[in-house]
Amino acid sequence: MTTYHELTGFQRDLLEAIAAVDDDPYGLALKDYLDERYAEPINHSRLYQNLDQLTDKGLINRDELDARTNVYTLTDAGRHELKHQAETLANLCELPRPVADGGAQ
């Protein structure tokens, strides 16, 4: 199993982007999300190579949206890694632990 700390920073940012993009997180929507956060535009090759690697690691699913477009979603393992990192950061900043799925603390 791949852990959050074994991923590159860009791969971590991709997991965040997939979780953050509300409407169909397809490649160009993810690129737009990341382009707003990075100083330089994201290279298409870099984007799709890293999406492929995250798919191979079992952290995201790739499904066909239409004949030319794939949509990416977090797997349970990907969601687990993202939540674990959120909890770690909240603890380090002495913030209340995030509540998953609206449950009580």
C-alpha cells in the first residue's frame, strides 16, 4: 500500500484537486485547479503521467466520461490517505480534528 508520504508533492496536490473539483474532475478541470495554485502552468504530460501513476497505485479511479475524456475519482485508499493527512495537519496546528462524513466528534 502506498502512503501519503511516499507520494510526490504534485501527486498529493492531485489527490486534493480530485477531491476539490465539484463537477466531473476530468484532466483539464484538474489542470485548471492546479494552475491557480502553481506559479507556472502545469504541463499536460506531467499531469497525465502522474494521474496514471496514482491510478496504478490504487489511489484514484479513471473512468470514461465520453470518447475523449476521462474522469478521476478517489478510491477508498486515496480518500483514506487524504483524510489521514488532514488529521495530521489539524493536530500539528492544534485545530479540532476534522469530522468525517458529518459524524459527531
